[in-house]
Amino acid sequence: MPEPTAYTHDQIAVALNRASADISEAASLPDEGTIDALNLLVNAAIHYLEHPGDGLAEVVEADYDATTLDKVLGWISS
């Protein structure tokens, strides 16, 4: 097992966004639906590191311009 390593907020964000993009590209995902779910996952993970008591509504409020959790979930469901 590797030694524990501390990573910066930016390193974690870059790694999560790269993983999301690589998965999207490898699977040829459409622009809506699964990619929206991956983006919400990345945004939530990064947000929860600094705000562990928040929920998805707070993630959307902080990271998405003038939209609601229901709207983002609608994108995912489409």
C-alpha cells in the first residue's frame, strides 16, 4: 500500500475533472445526461472537501449559475 500523500485542492480538482473527461471521451458520452451526472459528481466531491455538511442543493447553488438542483437533476435524467 502506498504511503499517505496530501494533495492540494487544485490537484484533486484537476484529477477529478481529468477522470470525468477521460471517461466521457472513452465512452463517447452525449453532452447531456451521463456527462451532467459526472460533472455534478466532480463538483460535489470538490465542494464536500471544504463544506462536508452541505448537500447537493448547496453544491448547485455554489457551482452552477442561476439554476436549481431540480434543473440539474433534469439534465441528468434526460
